[in-house]
Amino acid sequence: MKRQWIFLALGVLAGIFLGVSILMRPPLSLKPSPSSIETEAAEEVVEERAETLSLPFRGYLAPDFELMDLKGETVRLSDFLGDIVLINFWATWCGPCRLEMSTFQARLESSQGEGFSILAVNNDEAEDDIRFYTDGLNLTFPILLDPGAKVQELYCVGRYPASYIVDRDGVIRFIHLGLMNEKQLKDYLMEIEMEL
């Protein structure tokens, strides 16, 4: 008998809960859902905007930036339109970054005249430290200074090394986090060239 009362009480509570939840629910909209034509038009607008939107994500235009290099010259990403560009974010204390630098330099040397460029963006370290670090590496690509790490913030860099490979149209095609070896770099570049 006691069990019957418990089940009855639980049933009443469930009924009350169900009734309250129905009463608290917002009324159903009598507005018709958008037609497929309206939906397609909206999707086209989104696609058109995505083609001109600069975001640090694969498939979007790479956000343009302007930084000074170690020679005191201004370097803009947009000046490299027409080239495949490897944007590498690095730090002097990062061991994998140092390993990558020689891989990148070797690829740059073997790709002379093929429209391949590298922009190495440092993580806001002292210029003397950067010079000391890069002097022994014999690098020929621009080492860019990023005061306040603004460009790194723009590209949402959270760890080093981080590399963005941008195609000839300025679109980010690949994002590589961590050490990039020679084969990975070659594969990225070949894939971009095959799709063009």
C-alpha cells in the first residue's frame, strides 16, 4: 500500500512538471519558414562575403600586415601577392623554430625564381636577441619585428612555431602548428601548385 502512494505521488509530480513546462514554453510561431529560394540567396551572400573577408583561417584571405624587418625596411604581406608565401611565427627560445629555419632557407634557395617567399615574424623579443639568434643561420628571407605581438594576435598564434601557407591569390591554404619538416613543406607547396 505504501508503494502505491509513492508511485501515485511521483505520477502527480510528473504531471505537474509536464503541465508547467508546457505553459512556460513560448508559443509556436505562425510565421512560415524561409523558402529554399530565400535560403539559397542568403547562402550566396555569405559565400560572397567570405571571399573578401580576411580571417586567419584556412580558405580565407590572409589578413594583411605591415612590419619592419631587421634592416629597417617596411614589409607588407600584400606586396607578395602572386607568390606563395610562408608566414612563420617563431621565438628565439623555441628549439623547433631553429630547426625549421634551416629547412625553410634550403627550400627558398632551391625555389629561386618560382615565386616562393618566406616571412618570419618574431614574437616581440629584443632586436639584439633576434640578431644574435639569426646571424649564425645565414638566412636570406625577411626577419620581421612584431612590436606588441599585434600581428601574432591578428593571426591567433598561441604557440611556436606556427606557420601559415598563403597561395598566390592571398588565401590561407594551410596552417601548420609545431615543427614543419622538409617533406611536409614540399607536400604543401606541391598541393597548392597542383590545384592552380
